[in-house]
Amino acid sequence: MATPAGALQRTASPLPAFATWRALTILVTATAVLGPLSLILYQSLLTAPFFDASKQLGFGAYDFIFRDPDFWKALRNSFLISTGMTIIAVPLGGLLAFVMERTDLPGKRWFEPFILVPSFVSPMVLSFGFVVAAGPVGFYTVWFQELFGVEQAPWGLYSITAMAVIAGLTHVPNVYVYATAALKNLGSDVEEAARVAGASPLRVALEVSLPLIMPSMLFSAVLVFFLGIELFGLPLVLGDPEGILVMATYLYKLTNKLGVPSYHLMAAVAVCIVAITFPLVLLQRRLLQGARKYATIKGKAGRMKELPLGKWAWPAAALLGLFVFVTVIVPISGIALRAFVTNWGFGVNLSEALTLESFRFVWHEPTHVRAIVNTVLIGVVGGALTVACYTAIGFANHRRNDGWTRFLDYLVLVPRAVPGLLAGLAFLWVFLFFPPLTPLRTTIFSVWLAYSVVWLAYGMRLISSSLMQVSPELEEAGRSVGATRGTISRQITLPLIRPGLLASWLLVFMIFEREYSTAVYLLAPGTEVIGAQLVSLWQGGAIDIVAALSLINIVLVGIGLGIALRFGVKLRD
Amino acid sequence: MAELTVDNLHLTYGTNPILKGVSMVLNRGEVVSLLGPSGSGKTTLLRAVGGLESPHKGKISIGEKVVFDGEKNLEVPAEDRNLGLVFQSYALWPHKTVADNVAFGLKLRKVSSADIATRVQKALDELSLGHLAQRYPHQLSGGQQQRVAIARALVYNPPVILMDEPLSNLDAKLREEARAWLRELIVEMQLSALVVTHDQAESMAMSDRILLLNNGVIEQQGTPQQMYDNPQTLFTADFMGSNNRLPGKVSQMQDGRALLEGPGWKLWGRSRDSTKSGADGTGMIRLERVKVANGPGENRIEPELTTSMFLGDKWEHVFHLGDTTLRAHTAGALQKGKHWLEIPRDDLWVF
């Protein structure tokens, strides 16, 4: 009798293990998130870089940038591009979501991965693809000119308008994923009612379906606008020839404005950017909650029937085809071709110009090889570690509703407001600022840590949606037979969410392959990753190598995408 | 004049046939109901007429205009058929006010905004919804929502109005009132309506003609009286009312009569087309036609009363005769034990 009673007492007693572990998780997360940010804030309030002996507290840095006309131009450009891309991406994403989710367009499922491609390929790579495909001497430009015998193609890439259009197109997937999720919950009867009342499929989309998912559309509009403020790779590539700066590229070009590292100025710009993005993130959070509520109200909707398009199948297919062609086929085929060509221009015969020269060069250059190896490592091994960390945070928050849960909820949102470029910068300073960490500075660990913090909000969404799928009864049943929280987490919840974790690993892998801006400031011998290497090579004008590395990067992402599709991993919520 | 003609319509979901050759006509000013159990294809037929399902064979015409022809591969999309459809769920657009819901069809027909305002108000007033024009659907009761859905379908004067289970979303109590109200409205406005329902009482109350569907084909059609009083098949007899079933053997047939024999009883009834002498047969009689008699006689049986239930306006009794269960209604209570029941020969159908 004594043994079972004793055993029961042991399991029923409030073991401090889980609480300690939870406190530790929260502490580490808070340090990783808030440490670098406060360093940026601190640096922005100094009059010189923090390692400079002559530094003083003051608003000199703000004073300098607010007097700089380039800052205001960059700010204006950022707002123009953000607004423009929102105006393009939101209606287009909504319409594509309607076509894919609600209509009977034949073969549409085949298109879905293509629609999502722009969200998996690095914007740096895509922008570069647009340059080599449709720039002044791009493949498609030259073919167009030869085909129609014109002197100049009727488009140009190096203007604010072009940047807004390209950014708009490449951000369609961001709208698409939220719009499709919301459209799923809509009953088809309201659409059929409009149809019978005399509305064409386009009218149904514009007057019934899309207005009914207004909260989600509004959310994605704010999201796209926010991503517009963050833009870095695209304006770096497309804005450069005409000297068009946006906030992030202004910050990037500041590096040596004064001849010495002007960290205080960069920090001031960074604080300005976060001052714009953080309210947007909070707004998104509010809107998302609103959108979810709206979705559950609509949840009673009955059976779903695809809307027959009839003769409208042609315009719908044309819209879909044109979008995929312009946004995916053009840039990616451009890169694929450019990687196998070392000299290209008017009158060059493509079949004679094909060569493996660029790849041979990449292969013989140790830094490039290291960049490739590092990129694979950070995606596969780093991705797994990151998912493990996110899972730990997820468990710290799982089925808890106290002050710490809310604190963690907001904490994981914070990095969302910090563009990758700034986060990379902040982590660089952390590694320089704290001597004990300095030896890690030139290891891939520094890049991994920055990536993990930057993608915290995204990853936590993946993890918590897996955790939410575990029915509370299963865990309560564990408690009722006498298991502690820790035991339940390890032996019940964790095995149940394993498929979700594997899927998250794959998605994190793709995100890490794609990431570039975060590693820009952390780039050093030993920490090369393809993304950051591309930024640096692009600055140096090594187009051939950029093309070859870009193609390798696309292939890496493509492998991830292929595995995801093969195993039916959901690419969207 | 036929407002709607359906000719030999076939429709399949994948390999599963839903409609297997349905033909029907709806004349001007007539209310036809499509009645049948779930899965019989009644809603599918209605939706095919509305253009929301694609048949693969047959023909549908609205007035003179052919809207579907399987042979010519012609299929007019729903929005060009100019029909009114009242959905089972009402399918009111939650982001539009009552007035905007009703106005949408007129807006799509490029009616001037002044005309829209007057026609919407008129339609709403007719359905006593005038004061609710600026409300949103979720601010209305179920009955009000139903009337908005009807106003929305009627406002552009479609030649035919289709209703998919228009009453099923209302509470039982409200449903009976709405049924009377809807019948009155349809008659007053001289609408041509096709109504889907699974409730035989509802279909009889509301329609001039009933089409009973079973398994994708029309089992029988006729006026409510014909359907109820003269069913041609066992399925129709069974579906249209509450019945007693008497399994037995048909031993004789003469002059439209058949003699059905069971263990220890013999009853004369009306023979149907399918009745065969010498074969197994089933006798069917409506509950309310069975009479309690005071002694033996022609077409009478003597089962044992086992259970009685008080239903308020009458009593229902359960009798047993061998393996057969019979139910009958009386005005007053009955003693337990054996009773004589009369099965009038004109009210017993032998299938």
C-alpha cells in the first residue's frame, strides 16, 4: 500500500522542474529579443559608435539624419512604394485567391505552388532575375526588341513605379494566403445567390466574396504595406542604377557616409524604421484577431461548391497565367539562363553562348563553396535547432493564461517589427559589445542566432498552430492519471505534434535558404551564406557569379518546396 | 403556358447518378413542389434549373428560351437565366443592408437608382419589411430573414421563382404560420413557383401540383388530392401520409379489386397496376381511415390493443394481429384487449 500512495504523492506534488524550465525559457527569449534592440536604442542616443572613446549621450545622430535631405527622400520613396505595392498586391491577391479557392477553373491546383513561389525565393534573387530577364539588356527585353523590331522595350525597371509594381507582384502571395484561408470559411450559398440574381463571376468576387472577407483583406493590406517599409533587396537592385533610396537602402549606404563606421547614424535610422513598423505590427495583431472572430461567425456556412466559371474561365486563366509568367517564370528563367551565359547582349546567339564557366568559378572559390555549405547547414541543422527552440517557447506558453503568457505573446512579435537588415546589425553589435560573445562572431552561430530571432514570430505561428490541434482532453487525461506537466509535454503532446514539427522544420529550412538581409552585416570569413554573399557580390558587380549563386539558391529552395509538396506539407495556414 | 420545361434530364456526380431522366412542366401561375426523401435529387433538380448544377443530358427551357441542352452542349450560366431563387439558408449577404440585398438584382439589371429605390421599397412593403430596410441581416429574426430572401428573389419579377426548402430554417411553430402566409402570397402575386420540400404536409398545403421524386426519377405526379387519395405506387402511398402496412398474399382479383390474405384474415382492397394475383402483396391504409367497429363484419379484423397514446385532439392506439402492427385514431379512450377494426375496401390499396 505504501508504494502506490508514495508514488502518487510524488507525482501530485508541485514539482518545481517545469516552472524553473519555463522561467529559463522566458528569460533566454527575452534576452535574445530585447538585448539587441536595446543596444540599437542605446547606440542611437550616442554621438559616436559605442566603441569610440569620444562617445557621449545626445541626440546628435537624429539631428544629423533629420537634416539629411536623402533621409526624407528615402522616407518618401518608402511610403510611395509601400502604398503602390499595397494597391497592386491586395486586389490581385484577393482575385487570385477567389479563382483558386472558389471557382472550378480546371487544373488550378497545379498552379498553387507557382503562386506561392515568390514568397519562398529571396527578393534579392527575384529582383536580380527581373534585371537579367527584363532589364535594359535582359533576355526578354532583347527578344522583344528582336521580335517586334523596336529600339526600346516599352518598360523600364529602374523607377519608383516599376519597383512598386514588382514589389506588388512579388507580395501577392502574402495576400493570397490570408485571403484563401478566409474564403475557405465562406459558404457558397451567398455566392450562388448573387449568381442567380444576375451577377457574373467577377461581380460575385468583387461584390460578395471579397467584401465578406474584408477583415482578412485589411489585415493583409497592412501586412503588405509593412513589408514595403522593410524592403531591402528589391530597391537595392532596382533602385541603384537611378540612385533611388528607400529607408533600408539609405541605412545600408550610410555605413561609410562619414568615412568612419557611422553606427550612431545607422542606429538612429533603425529606430526611425522601427518607430514606423512597430505600430503596424500591433495593428496587424488587432486586425488578425478581428479577422479570426469574423471567420468563426461565418463558420456555420454549409457545403462548399465551386463556382462554375463558364466563359469566365478564360479571363481567370489569363489572369493566373499572366501573373505566374510575369512574377515567377520571367525572373527565374532569366536567372537560369544567365547562370549559363557569361556574355550576353544584342546579337549574341544563345545556343553558342552557353557555358558552365560561372559554376566552375564558384567551385574554385572557397568563400563561395563555404557560402553554399553554410547555407545548407543553416537550413538543415540550424533549422532543426530553431524549431527545437521555438517548440520550447511554445510549450512554455501552451495552455497557460497568465501574465507571462501575454508577455511572451508580445515578445515574439517584437522581432517582427525589426527588418532583417537591422536585426543583423543589432546582433553584430551584440557580438562586438559583449567580449565573451566575440569569439562566436566569426562562426555561423552568429548568423543562426540572428535568423532564429528574426523569424521568431513566423515560427511561433507554425508551432502554436500544431499545438492547438492537440485536443485538451488528451492532456487532461494525462493529468488525471497522475502525470506532471513536464511528463505530459514530453510523452503526450510532443509525440502528437511531431508531424507538425517536421513540417515546420521544412518551412523554416526554406525561409533560412531564402533569408539574406539579416546576414548582410554579419558577413565575415566563416559566416558566409548565399543571401548575404549575393548582396556583397552585387555591390561589386560580379553578375556572372551572382547569377550562378542565385540559381543554386533557387535550387535549394526548390528542393525544400519539392519535399514539401511530395509530403503534402501545407504551404499556407 | 409553360414557364418552365424540363425534358429527360440526367445528372451525375462523378459516377453517382443523381437525376436519371426527369421531365416536368411548370405552367404560369402554378406552384409545383418537388417532394422526396433526402438523396432523391429534388434539390439537385432545382439547382440544375437555376444553373447551379450541370446536367449532362436533357433539356431545360424557361419560357421559350432554352437554357440547357445536352445535345447542343448549350448551358446558359446562372446569372443569365433571370430566375429568382430562395435558398434554404436564405444566403443573405451579411455585409449589405436589407435594402441593398434586395436592390442588388436591380442594380445588376442597370435599373436607374430612383427606380431601384421605389421598387425595393414596394417589395419590402409587400412583405411587411418596409421598416427594416436599413437593418443588416443578422439584426433580423429568422422569419424576417426568410421574407427578405423572398423579396430579393421577387424584386426583379423573374418568370419563375425557385424555393429550396423555404420553411425548413424556421421553428416548428413559426413554420405553420409561414406556410399559410407563403401560399397566400404566391396566390395573390400569381407567381409561378417551383418549391423543394421534404415534408409532405408542407407540399400539399403549398402547391397546386406535386412531383414526387425517388432515386432520381419521378415516382408520381399530380394534385395534392390525387397524390394523397390515389397513390399508384407503394412508395407514393408510404411517403404521402401515415399508414398501416399489411403484408399478405393476393388470392383473387376482379373489377379493380384485390383480395389480400394474411394469417387468419382476408381483406378486399383496390388493386393497383402492379398488383398480381397469386403473388405477395402489401395492403396500405391511412391511419385515419381505420375505424373501430362494434362487432364482426365485412372487411373487419380483430387485433389486440396493446398501447394507447393521448395526442391532445385524439387518441392513437397500437394493435397487434399476429406479427402485424396496426395503428388507428379515435376520439375517445379504448379499453385494453381485443377490438374489431374496419378496413374500408375503398381505402385499402393492395400493391
